[in-house]
Amino acid sequence: MGQAGAFTTSFLEFPRVSFYSVLPADIISTVEFNHTGELLATGDKGGRVVIFQREQESKNQVHRRGEYNVYSTFQSHEPEFDYLKSLEIEEKINKIRWLPQQNAAYFLLSTNDKTVKLWKVSERDKRPEGYNLKDEEGRLRDPATITTLRVPVLRPMDLMVEATPRRVFANAHTYHINSISVNSDYETYMSADDLRINLWNFEITNQSFNIVDIKPANMEELTEVITAAEFHPHHCNTFVYSSSKGTIRLCDMRASALCDRHTKFFEEPEDPSNRSFFSEIISSISDVKFSHSGRYIMTRDYLTVKVWDLNMENRPIETYQVHDYLRSKLCSLYENDCIFDKFECVWNGSDSVIMTGSYNNFFRMFDRNTKRDVTLEASRENSKPRAILKPRKVCVGGKRRKDEISVDSLDFSKKILHTAWHPSENIIAVAATNNLYIFQDKVN
Amino acid sequence: MFARGLKRKCVDQEDDGEGALAGFGTIPSYSLQRQSLLDMSLVKLQLCHMLVEPNLCRSVLIANTVRQIQEEMTRDGVGQGAAPQSTGRAPLDRLVSTEILCRTVRGPEAGCPVPDLGDGPLQGPLPEICTVDAAEVPRSPQSNPWEMDSPRESRGSFQKSLDQIFETLEHKNHSSMEDLFSDMDSSYYDLDTVLTGMMTSAKPGLCDGLEGFAAAAPPPGSTCKSDLAEVDHVVEILVET
């Protein structure tokens, strides 16, 4: 799979348009475009959120691609200490999800292991001037000195983007939150941890409904955890969640208050010829995403990406090998814990191409229609601005061609876990440890 | 009880050129590989970062892997040479397996001595610990084809360790650090001591095999080595009584 240089599809000729390095010490932990693609949010291990905004293309320079520049930066979560358990709660942002824009302000949800926050990001370009009780510097005036009254007026000022926390949804998760998903009704959202899924109303922070609970009465019997969850893009009553045993459950909230009994159960029968002690671990699903159409779901496990039709539960309709050459290295990857890396996967706007990350700063794209795939690399050394990305190839056998890289030379510390695809254009964001790459298709 | 005789045998194994321990350099048999995997898995389960809550998904996956290995070992009738080996090698494997078992988990009357009783964060008096463990009954009543007593206990304590790990994860939800320690098998922390003890002790044969994942063990205080010697002494005294 993966023939180098033979592609003509435009999405593969990707120039590098922008390259941003978030504060060097911080590892990017989530990347997400908003619904229009105008904004791109990243969360990092230090609890910070950085939002990039696409430059408006001016009418004079039609050919100039809209570049993404930093729009707002704020500290979303701080490290906390749970005194009851004597444990630290990391400030790392696990997920960011945007709400659809309903007015001039932008809203997003960001979460760490325990707490979800709703942030409002708004612009201020006017400032009131002419207060009666305060002078220009803000100092209070002595009321005795005021002889006339005036009405304050709004005067233009330099654009300021401010982020304010509007809601804090806390104390609802005993275990670590791995997913949040905004419902298509735009009034509710869900948060999922290892064993439970809660449904929230945006307006209510002091209670949430538990809709899935897989915690066994006896924790010693625990053999399966929830790994990811997402609402259906159009049906506000439907959601899916994936498990560490490689299964996906689709639930309908109309069926019962506690959706412990699934409506559909997706599982692929195991291939007995490939069975090993690591079979279960590599079958654990690290990400699940509905297609934009809502007809399919895509799952990512350690070695593959699978596309499932919602109407067929017994096996996926498509399976793509991400890095099958790692199959013979599973023991080493188990030893160094890489086998537990949680890769995400994304659809493009038309659901025709899927993308996911790998090691050595490689990321992979699969065209579902042509069945072609490509491996690209996100690295400073190999990319110059406006240059076309060169497809990469990993060689398994002994004979290594020039430009190929052998499996044993792969750098497993350089992993691309988080990627995002613009909702309608061929623009992708790739997080490589602490660097963010934004690639754009030059033919748009 | 404490099989000092067995310990001596362990030492002999290292010197024995045919000892399967030396086989860490060569391709080990399937059962040895499986055993290594089991050891590695237990190390991973027990070496949790104590400051931040351990990743539950990872723990569950490793625990399931451990169960799988144990089940297969039971099905294979481990130790009876059911695996494809010459009958001459079977007893050797059993001894080796036992020895490796000893190194990772302390059973109630551990064929395994010394390093398991490291002091780690537990500052409690050692004799108490010994007594408690001697009274422990292995949880899993699986019929064990192994001939030796200690491996059976050790196997039982595998199950116990697994269960305790989950209990620990559960208990972390509402108990203090003291409770954490009192509930758990002290081998939870001893493992750190075991491995680092291995690293610092003059037992090259054992070290080589474990080096791969011993490297993952957080370095403890420097008093470890001297404490081990002390503990060794204490254990011997207890055994006599």
C-alpha cells in the first residue's frame, strides 16, 4: 500500500502554509477547527488554549491563501490537588469542542481529566469613555468635585480578544474524562470518562444526568472501559461510545434514562490467525468519529482505521492499515508503553478522505473512493514554506531504497496523536508534540 | 517455609551454563517468553505513578493480558513439560519459572526471600509484615499442576495482586494514604525495591534478564542496598523461629 509519487489528486500536493510552535515545553494535546473553519483551537499539557484565526482574504489579493494567526491565548485549566485521594489532577486539556456560532462571540468547551469549562471568546474594539465617577485612568473621583454630568460614549480601540469562563461543570466524574461532545440540539452536551457518560445542559452546572454506567459492582471484575464517545451529528437522541475491547455501542436516549442497553453493537469477529497476547490491547479503540453525513462511524485502534456503516454491526465496511509493519514489534511497543498511545482520526468535509497520525511525525491519509493512501511527514527539516510535501515510505524488508526509512529507524517519541481537518476546505492541522503544522492544499 | 534451599538453587542456576537464565541472551522457549511477558505486565501494573492517578484503561488492558497469560499457563499445565520441550528441560524450566516468579511477586511463604521485604515507603516493623503474609491464603483455588508449594502460592498471589490493584484503584477514591498501605500487599512497593535491589546487588545473571524493564523502575533511596542486607538477616531469623 502507499505508492510514492503516483498521485495527482490535489489534496496530496500540500504546501506548508503556516507553522507555529506553541511554547516549547508544552505538548499539544488537542486540536479542533470550529464549524466554519475560521478558528482553530489547540489545547496543551499546560492547560492553555491557543486559538488561531484565519486571515480574511482581501479582495485585492485573491490568490493569497488565508493564513492562520494567533487570535487568543488563555489559561483554561490549572493543576489541582485532590486532597481526598492525595493525587494531582493534571491541567492537561484532553479535548476542545466548539459550539456553533449564534452571535458575535465564540463559545467552546474545554476539559481536563475532571472538569469541563465553557469559554466565551469575544472581541472588544470599543471602549466606553467619559465616566462621571472615574477619571481617565480609572481612579475614583471625589463626588464633591463633580459639577456636571455627562453620558459616557463608546470610542474605538485596538482590537482586544478576551476569553471568559462562562460555566464550570465540575465534580461529576470520578474517573478521567476522555471525550466531550456537543449535541445537535445545541442545548446539551455529554462528557465521558472511563466508566461513565454524563449528559449536561449548558445552563446548569450543578447537576448532570448519568446516561451510561459500566462500572461493575465489584471493581475486581472490571475488564472493559469506555475510550471515546460522540453524539450523532443530526439525531440529538443518538450517540456512540467505544470500548477498550474494540467494540462500539450505539445508544438511543429515548429508549431509557440510563442507556446501559445499547441499540446497536458493533464488533468485528477476531481473526484467529492474528491472535496474540496483544490482540486485545491493539483492538482497543482510541477514537470514534461520526461522518459528517451521520451514516458512518470511523474508529481507530492501534494498527488500523475502520469505517463502519451504521446499518451493519457485524463488521466494518472498510479497514485501512495505518502502520502494519509494527505488528512484529508489539512486544517492544508494549514494553515501552507505546502500544497504549491513543491516536485520533478525522474525516474531511465530504467524508471522502480520512486521516490519522503515526510515529516518526508521520501521518496518513486514505482516500475512500480511489483506495489510494499516502504517508506524509510533519517536520521542520523536511518542509519549507510553500513547498510541496513529499510522500514518505517505510520499508519493512531488508532492502531499503533511497528516501525510504526502515522500521527500526522510526522515532517512537515523535508521535502524531492529534489532527484536524477544516470542515469544508483542504486545510489540515497536525500536532507534532509541541509543534503545530497547518497545511493547505494549493489548488483550492 | 522460606526456602533458603531454593534460593541457593537460584544462585546455582546462574552458574549453570545451561541455565535458562543464561538464555536471556539466546532465544528463550515459548514458556519463558510468556513468563517474561507476565513478569513485565505485573511490573507495569505495580509501578504506577503515585502522584497522578494511573491510567485506568492501560491498567485494565494490562490486567486482562495477565489473566490471559495465566489462563493459558493453566491450560498448558505449566511445569509439567506439556509445552514442547524435552523432558530433561522441563524441571529446569519449572525451577526457572519459580525463580522468576519469586522475583516479581512475593507469595505468602515466598519461595522468595529477601528483596521482597524491602522497606520502601512502608516504615512499619518488618516482623508484622512477615506474619501477615504468612497467613495470607491465595485467592485463586485453581488446581496447580506444579509440584512445588511456593509457585502455587505465588500464582495465587498473582491473582491477589491483580485484584488488589483494582481494589487499590477503587480505594484511592475514598481512603487516605494510610488505608492505601494497609489494604495492599506490600509487594506493591516492594517491586521497586526488588528491581532496584537487583540493579545494585551483585547478581549479574538476574540483572541481565530484568534490565529491560528494571530500567523503568523509579530510583529509590540510596539506603536500599544496605537495607536489603539487613532485611535478609531479619528474614533468616524469622525463618528459624
